[in-house]
Amino acid sequence: MESLTGRNVALLVLCLCAGYALVVADGDKEIPATKLGQNIAPTMTFLYCYSCGYRKAFEDYVNILVEKYPQIQVHGAHYDPPGLNYYLSKIIFALKITIIVSVVSAVSPFTFLGFNTPSWWSHLQSNKIYACMMIFFLGNMLEGQLISSGAFEITLNDVPVWSKLQTGRFPAPEVLFQIIDNHLQFNEKVQENPDFVK
């Protein structure tokens, strides 16, 4: 009876870990405030592919924009790929965490399902450190492949102004400045920094 209670506790812990992993993965979603009727500074948003290594490009653009247009608020976030890939990556993340917790806690999911424990699972449990590292890196690789979109999307006040997915390239800083100037008509709303070196 004690082993049955221990198994129930272990199963409960595995379910809680998987649920927590899914909640944490979707926890960064928030509803943006509407800008209608508000007198606020222009907001530029960059949605980029984090797994593609575009964070450095985003930081470079932020530095250039803050220097030339100090009034613009610049935000950045990871671009979630559309379709099934996003959900598959979340499932793989939860599965990765569940398997790692199972290996570390020496709980066999096959026992709960009524199957004999395979020899490869026993091998994983006898080499816990190696198994957890392998599962972690393999899971990360699969997640990265699923969410790798190549996106570098730019919006200004929620209006799309540049899409790397459509153009296939990053905007040159001069082109981005021209887009900003044309879009906002900076004569009245935002003044350029007079000390900006062109």
C-alpha cells in the first residue's frame, strides 16, 4: 500500500510539473493597452526570432533609434511562429520537463501504464546526469527548430512598417529613419535629437 501511495504522489508531482511548465511558457502573454485617445509617445515594437540570434540586431536598432529619436518608446519580444509549431514546441517543453523529473525521481511511467519497464529506461535511470543532459539538449534543439521563424517584424504604433519574412532582409538604418519620418510626420509630434551624427 505504501508503494501505491508513493506512486500516486510521484504521478501527482509529474502532472504538476508538466502543468507548471505549460503555464510558465504561456505566462508572458499580456493584452496591450489601446492607444486611441491617448496622448503618448510613439511606440515601436520589434518582434524577432530569438532562436535565430536576432537579439543582437534588435539591441543595435534600439541604440540607434534611442539616439536619434529619444521620445520613441522601443519594445522587443520573441516572435511566436504561427500555426502548429508553437503548440508543438510547448508540448515538447512539457514532455522534456516531465521526462527529466521522471528520470531524477526514479519513477517509471511504464509501470503506471501497466507495461514492463524497457531496458533503455533502466539505463537512463542508472545514468541520471547523462540522461538528463541528453534529454535537455535534445528537447531544446527540437524546440529551437520548431520556433525558428527568421522573423524580424517592426511595427510603429501597432502599424506594420517592416517585415523580414516578406522582404528577406533587415532594414538599413537610413531606410528605417525614412519610414519613421514618413509614418509619423515628425514635424510636430517628435523632434530629432539635434546632436545626432548622421
